[in-house]
Amino acid sequence: MGCPIHGVILDPIAAMQMGIQGQFWDEKMSNELAEGRLSGSTFDRCCMVLFAGIAAEALVYGEAEAGENDENMFRSICVLLPLSVAQISNQARWSVLQSFNVLKWHRHGH
């Protein structure tokens, strides 16, 4: 998807003790936003990555309880764009579904 992983902490307690929340950086998105634009494909990719944790929980446990930080990051990006409330809701649902499907299709790879 063009979003290389630079580091992972799998233990949520260790991450909390270190004061680390989920972090996400997309150079292409950053460059586009600096130019005052954001392409649809970049926005879609970013949203799929942001909602992948929620999708993974749903896939493994049948429901998702976490993801508040991911949702907040999503909202912070959406306020930069001229989107209606309905468009934001649809984008969130689409992103979770796409992430869920990608994880499901590649389930044997992890």
C-alpha cells in the first residue's frame, strides 16, 4: 500500500508505560497536504491504514473495542477536507470494510 512500517510495539502495556500511542506517518500525504491538496487515492490509503487495527480486532474477536486514537486521527484529517458528515461516515465505513477484506484475504500471511 506504499506505507512502510518503521517500528512496531505489540505489547499495549509496554507502549503505555513508554508513553507511546499509535503513530502514523505518510510522506506522500504530508507532501500533498503541504501543497494544499489531498488526492482521493492517498486519502483512501491513509484511511485504510488508520482503520486496520479496528478491522483486525473485528476479524479476530468478532468485535472492535479499541481504535479511539485511530478515529481521532481520521477526524483530524477530515476537518482539512471539504467533506460532509455523510461523506465522512461513508469514508469511515468503506475504510474499515476495505481493511477487513485485505486482512481477511491475506489472513494466512500473518
